[in-house]
Amino acid sequence: MVTPIRLLIAASGTGGHLFPALAVAEQLRDYQIEWLGVPNRLETQLVPSQYPLNTVAVEGFQQKLGLKTFKIVTRLIGSIFEVRKLLKQGNFQGVFTTGGYISALAAIAARSLGIPVIFHESNVLPGKVTRTFSRFCTVVAIGFENAAKYLPNVKTIYTGTPVRSQFRCQQLPLDLPIPDNVPLIVIFGGSQGAVAVNKLVRQCVPVWCATGAWVVHLTGDKDPDAGNLIHSQYLIMPFYDNMAALLNRASLAISRAGAASLTELAVTGTPAILVPYPFAAENHQAYNAEVFKNAGAALVFNQVELTQPLLESQVMNLLNSPQQLQTMAEKSKAMAIVDSAERLAALVKEIIVKN
């Protein structure tokens, strides 16, 4: 009997890190997979029902040096030894990771044991952790081709970013009371929500609905004014599970520019107005959005310049220009790498076999 290959997946925090990792794991059914995460983060809800979850306490650095910084560094060093022990005792033969501070621990610990590390970076501008610790990795798979120029001394392979399994299924029915043949505007801010965008949207909704459009607004769970606006053509909820069906039905999306959200927009071929989160690390969402803008798949506006009249008119212009929407949809679809999960799984297998 062949002993299955043991793989440790290090992915933590947001859906942008977790969903691609889960999609790759689904393609490695012949592997024995365990997970490395952080207590009290999203992985504690998503992972344990599918894979054994190991956790280590680690957090990001403060901007200013101080006593807390020293404590964080001390904890980081201790966590590296914890992960090293886990890898050694578990006889793991490879590590796959999707960024964030958990990746630094996994990469250093694995490198010290000669275990190959496959890193996936979903953003155009790789994060500080990727740029700093990618040299400990065997290869870095990138979600955007442009990312390679920010990793000049690292072996990179363009694979795209995997989407959740629901986006790979036959089109699922949309269980929302939206009539056929009406324009549908979908607003979502990723797993963190987008309070500033939500406020502008609520100001515009009455005008959009007056023209016959329907609006589905996913506000996230941190918007204190969610629920203040009531309209028969305006459906509001914090989150919605069946995003594949919703985006397939959408005429237009208004979204942040996180890599996971953009990947879902591309796979569903959804025209978009993008409002990059201005406080994202190193403004990386602006780099992501620029790629979609240059491809003709989206309009992009900085949050500081976006006003109610501007957003209201831009949406109306697009809804009144079906040919432009169609062109944007085609440009968006052309950017999708639908088999990204398969490509990454094949890369994991190739690297582990070689080692």
C-alpha cells in the first residue's frame, strides 16, 4: 500500500487567503493534508470540518518599535520552532502557503528542514511577507502576471488565483426574489465589507431603482447604518453564500479590489466599478484594480474622489450602454484562469516529487 504524501497548508485570516488554499486542497484528494492557522481567525470556522487544524499564536508588526514589538518578535521566533516541530514529527513532505505572517513561519521552518515550500501570491504587488520570505520558498505561484517584476530574484510561475468550488459548478439557481430581465446591481466589499462605499450606495439606490434596476447590497457586518434604507427593489444582507449565482446574474458589480473578489468577477465575467480600499497594505488593491482598468474590464475610482453624483451617474451611464457592459464582461472573462486550482495542485505535486 502506497503511503499518501503529507502536506501542510499554511493559510490564515481572510477569505482571500483561505478560499484559494481550500480550492487547491480539494484538488489534492490523494494527499494527507493538515492545516496551519491562527486562533480566533476565519480558518477556525472553515477548516476543522475538512482538515486537522494546528494553530500558532502570531500577529503582524506595529509601525513603531516598542515593547509590544519585542514581544511579537519573541513570539514569532518561538512559533517558528513550534512549526518546525510539527513538520518534523508529522513527517510532512511539503508546505503550501498563501501569504500573511503564517507564511513566514511555515517558510522558515520548512527551509530549515529541507522541505519544499510552494507559495501563492494573489496580488499584483506582493506583500511584505512575500517579498521578504519568498527566498525561503521553492517557487512562488502568482495570481497576476505583473507580480513577477516585484519578485526579481525568485522563481515565479503564473497560475492565476483559485476560486471557491461553487464558481466551478454548473450555474446554481439564485434563490432571491429578483424578476427576470431587470438590471441587477450587486455591491460587495469582500470579507471585510466596505462601510464608506455602503454610505454612497444608499444615497444612489433610490435613483437606480426608479429606472427599474434592482440592487443587492452585501454590507458586511460592521456597518452601523445597514438597514436604514428600505425599498422593494433593494435587498440588503451582511453576506451571501451563493456568490457565483449572484455574480452570474449581475448586470454590474460595485466592489473593492481584493484579489479574491477580482478573480470571482473575472470567472463570472461581471463588469465592475472598482473602489480600491485606500488603507490596504501598501495600497495594493489599487495595483490590482489598475490591471482590470487597463484590460477594459472595469472602471476604477479612488474612494476620496468618489461622490454620490459621480457614482450615481456612472452606474446609470453603464446600465444605459448595454454594448459597453457586454464589452467589459468579455474583457473580464478573458482574464480568468478557470483551472487555477488544478494548475497549483499540479505544481505542488511536481515540486514535491522532485524533492
